[in-house]
Amino acid sequence: MNKFTTFLIWIFIGVMNALLVWAILLLFILANYGLGIVISIFLVLTDWAIFSKKAYPYRYTLPALFFLFILTIYPIYYTIDTSFTNYGTGHLFTRTNAIDTLLTDPTYYFEPENPKTYDFKVFVRYDEQYKPTEDFLLLLYDEKNMYLSEKPETLEYDSRGNLIYAESELFPIERDQITVNNATYKIIRPTESLGTNGNDSIIAIEKDGEIRYTYFYSPVDPLTSTNSAFYNSVLRQNYLKSLNLVLQDQNFRLSSSTIFRKFSEAYRVYDTSVKVIVDGEREIYKTVVVNTLTNKELVERDSAFWDYNENGELYRLIGYKDYIGGENFAKIITDPRISGPFFKIFGWTFAYAGLSVLLTFVVGLAFALLLNDVNLKGKVVYRTLLIIPWAIPAFISVLVWRNGFFNETYGIINRFILGNLGINPVKWLNDPFWAKVAILITNTWLGFPYMMTINLGALQSIPGELYEAAVIDGATRWKQFRQITLPLLMVAVAPLLVMSFAFNFNNFTLIYLLTGGGPAMAGTNTPAGSTDILISYVYKLAFEGSQGQDFGFASAISMIIFAIIAVFSYFNFRFSGSFEEVSR
């Protein structure tokens, strides 16, 4: 390796370190401490692998290590962290975000009685193709006064990039001229209108005699209606809808009472103040929110801000995300409306996973024994046909079973098989018991080819001499199967059965596509279904709950699932001898 190549490698390492350090600092500034810590650990391990001779072999694992930290370790950390919070509908923001919303959201502004209002005009700067740009000026006016406002520079956005607050200052215009921040603005009128002080004749505003802002739009001027599309979709959406114009001690905003055709006096309903709390010998400074109309401090309880209505009753304003300890885990046991459905789902999840493994194993083993018979002809054809359910994508097979077999009206089972036998149609998807039967039938169809394949491979590895010796000893076929085939088969298949149990324990696709977790379970305040397993229940809690999303509770159940799967994975490793292999 020449010196130039070595130099480029060290430059690359230096740049990557700089970028990662910058990313870590940015994450800590944004209060995303979890991801910041994860990347910090990765950076330390990376530099150790690069600069330490002892860690030389680990250099080749760095790409995999990066994805391990970002896609596995951080999600695990985030799930654990979320499980101890109330994160969900009504509690999506931090306390700081909630306070910002109370201070900036137009909903929490009020107009005084008989407010001062101003009409307004928009002046924009055109580009070289004579297309309007987002560089604009506002002219507010009434019968006596005119005020100029520059494009707002103070802009605040939420996490989705939506404008939540903008602010600019109003400056009074005297004799058609005003100086703002060392820039002189001059009103331009037609020649025949020179000397007038009205606003109707203004055609443009010039900045420092060079930059011209042309009259573009006014809600009360029908001649500018052709420009309303750009005004509403760009200027109003990106700036004016949340614009607060300051004139000394007065604030003006677009007024909904005038259908946003005028700027009107508007003031915050809520403001912040600092409250000193004495804790022993310490003084704790806490930011509190005060209603400016009643001068009452908002009540904080249940991780939300509450205010008093006209009758003196508390009503909820906005909630925020907060740590609640082990409440999400505790209510699984203490709340009967949650614990009842949860433990039913918990039990069904184990039953579903266990029965799925048992049925697929038994059916797969039966076919494997048939295909392993030396006297059977056409094995290739039979094997090809029996492996088709495994070859077809699962979601297609599930939808075929749902709509083609288990449909109560025109499904094959109800209409042709049971109908011809004179048996009443079965409510395959609307009765809790039969819905579970339908799930097990479908999963057996999907899973038996896999079991057949692994059993067939294991059967072919059993020495034929053992069966010959058993026949000489007078052993029957059943005794050969029970004392030779099954024990030797389980040595190879047992770890795969444990793995299959873990897979079915989290088999979300089948439940979601076949029954959707239904039919609904009665007597619960969570979106629990009779055929839900834990993972589909978590999905409903997080994304489909009728009462809103509850990410905190969903994360708590995810942690329980993680612990269960970890236990099964441990036993799977024990069965397969992985730990012993590593120790050697």
C-alpha cells in the first residue's frame, strides 16, 4: 500500500470520526440521548478496532456492527424506554412541546372586545421570469394609518416541519417612506396620484431604490383574485397563518372572525412564569403556565395541563409524554378490563403456537414416513405436490383460505361440503371457537411441508441396520417407530421444533390476514380479539385502537414477548449444543 492510499484512508477515518462526533452532539442537543449513547459506544468500539493491534480481526465486522447497533440495539433500548412512559394518543409530545403549543397554537389566542383591525395588502418580489417569489412585504392600513412589515425571520416549526409560529414587527409609514433595519422603503404611486396619502393608489414598494416589491394581493381587491392561489398555498400556508405582528404592546394576527380577510388584535390565552419550589434547603425553579385572562396557574396532573372553565370545573387542555414507572406492567394485573383479555390472549398464544407445532409436525412426519418408504413409486411427483403450500407466498394462501374456504356464504366448506351433507353453515370467522379452528387448519396447511422436509432428511440419516436388527429381534413396526425412529428423529428435529414454536409465537401475518384478531372480545377497554396473539394485540394497541394509540402499553407487552422468546431461544441453544460448540 503506497503512502497516498494510506493518506486517503486516514483522511476517510478522520472525516467519519468528525461526522459521527457531530451527529452525537446534535442528538444530545435535540435531547435524543438514547441514540446518541448508542452511536457513541459504536464510535468508541470502531476507533478501538482501528487503532488497536489486538482488535485487528474486528475491523472486518464494523459494517455489521453498525447495523447491529442502529437496527437492533437501539430499537431494543427505545422499546424498553417507551414501556415505562405513557407515550400514546394524548401524550405524544414532551412537556416543553406541550407548553410551546399552548403559547403558539392559534387555538389558544383570543380577541378582546371591539378589537382594532387592519386591512392588508401583499407586495411580492418577482424573479427574472416574472414569477412571484416568497420574498414579500405586508402593508396594514386603516383610514388614518399605514404600517409596513417585512417577511418574518422568526419561524418555528414542529417535528413534521409544519409552521407553528412566526413573528415580525410593524413600522408606521410617514410621508410614504420608512426606514427599517438600515433599509429605506418608499411607497410608489402612479404619476397622476403623486401627493396623495391613500392606500388605493399604491402600485409598489421600493427598497433602497433598487429592489421593487409589486402589489400582488389583497382579500378586498377583486382585481388581484387571480393571485389568490399563490397567496393561499404559499404565502399564507408558509408564513401568514401563524404570523404574529407586533406593534409596540399590541399583537395582530389573521382573524378567523373576518374569514382571514383582516389582521385583528389577538393575545395569548396562556403565558409562562417561573415558580420557585422550596425543597428542604434547595430552591427548585419550575416553569408553569398561567391563564392570562383569569391569572390562574394551570393544574398539572396525569401528565397533562388542565384549566378551569366558567363553572370552575377542570377540563383537559393538552397532555405530554412522561415517565410513569411500572404502571404499564402493573395494569396488566391490577386492571380487570385489561388483565382479563390479556391473560386470555396470553394463554391462546401459547396454545396456538404449541398446537401449530404439534399439528404440522404430526402431518409432516406422516407424509415423510410415506415418502421414505422404499416401495413407494412416484416419490418425486408426490414430493413436488406436497411442497407446493410451502412454495406459495403465505399471504396469498391465507387470503385463499379466508375468502375461498372459510367464507360463510360462498366458501367451499360451507356451501359445497357442509351444504351437501345437510349440516348448518359454520361461522368460521365470527365465532371465537371456529375462528381458532380455522387458524389452526390454515397454519397446518402452511407449515406441514417444512416439517415434512426436515423429517424426511432426518429419516434418511437413520442407519438401515438398526431396523434390520429390530426385525430379527421380532419388533413390530410400531415398536420400531417408537424406540428407533422417534428418538433418533427428535435428536435432529427438537431444536427446529423449538424454533418453530418461537416463530408461531410471533406469527403476525396469519392472524392479521385471516381473522384480523377477531371476533372482538367483550368486556374490555382495549382492542382485544378472541383470536389475537400477543404480537397482533401489540399492533392493535399501537396503531388500531379505537381509543387512540398506546405505544407505552404496547411496548410493555413487547418486552414480555421479548422475554418469552429469549427463554425459548436459550433452550433452543441448549438443545442444539451451540453453547458447548462456542466453549470449545
